[in-house]
Amino acid sequence: MGMGAQPREVACEAIERRITAGELAAGEELDEPRLADELGVDRGTVREALACLVRDGLVHAEGDGFSVAPLDEAWLREAYPIALLLEGLAVRSAPRFDRYALDRLQAINAELRELGPRDPRLAAERDFDFHDVLVAQCQNERLTATVRPMKRMLVRYECAAMAEDGAPAASAAVHDRIIALLEDGDLDAAAHAVEDNFRDAFPGILAHVGQPAGR
């Protein structure tokens, strides 16, 4: 979160991170006064943040309160193929990736490879960042606006899979291949590699639905 972020945005990001990391478990009733105290904001700000997370599908509104939304296998089976197709489309329709974008991808992937094995949530976040840069290069705001919220939801599902031994390193190796293809200017082959990455990762992610994130 950058400088000058609004308290609601700060609270929203902090609560989202706790949910994706499994610190707030699926189905858990959210204690708004406690969250407000821990985050250093007022309860109204917490409620605004939770309302945003309801929209994003991470939280359910229940009467006057909120609870963490359960992991949803049906949603995952529906959303994952859509994310696969749209990200492949984004890469194919992008202009040639410039040096700045390629360097950004390499920097994100280096963090995934180095830090991911120690922190599954961070690994899932760096994976999100990598794919977010890929999609952003298409310069299609509607496509980006469709893919990004879906991918943010997927971070929660990917955290547990990233806790498996070797998962961050395997993901980084696939990313290396994608970067190499982009450097060669072969966008179609890079898009195929992105789609294969989704397909190969899906069984492992699906297997962890219902299991807690983290080690």
C-alpha cells in the first residue's frame, strides 16, 4: 500500500492478508472491535473494509456482522479456466514486452524463488504480482479489470498449495521460461506457457480446498 493510502484501504489490505494466510479461518466470525484495535483504526473503518471484502468474495455479511467466506470448490472450478483463458489472451494481445517489464518480471520471480519457500503467503503474492504484470502489458483496461479481482481471490486458494515442498521453486522455473519466450518476442508461445502453468497448477490447488493455508 503506497503513501497516502486511506485508512479503509489499509484495513482492507491487512484483513485480506490475514484471510489469505489462514490467520482468519473460513467461517470465522470477525470480531470488529478487536480488528479495529489491532489495526489502529475505528470500527466504522473496519466495517467499510469488510464491506469491500464482501464484494471481493472473501467475507460474508451475516445479519449485523461478518464472517470469513469459506473456500468454494465450485467457484474455483468455474473461475480458474476463465482466468486461464483471459490471461492467455492478455499476453497474446500485448505489445512486445519492453526491458522495464521484463526486468520487473525477473525481480518478482527472484523474490518468489528466494523467499517463497519460507512463506507460502508471500509466494502466492509474488505469483500474483508476476501474472499481474503480464496482464497489465495488454493495455486493455476492461480485460485487466476483469482478471485482477479474480486473481486476487485465487491468492487465497494458492497459499496452501505454495506450502508444498518445492512448489515456489517449480513456479519460478515456469516463470523463467515465460520470461525467456517474452524476451524472444514469441508472445504466442509465452501465452501457451502461461496457460500450461495454470493447467499444471490447478490439481494441486484444488486438492487443498478446505485445508488451512500456511505450513
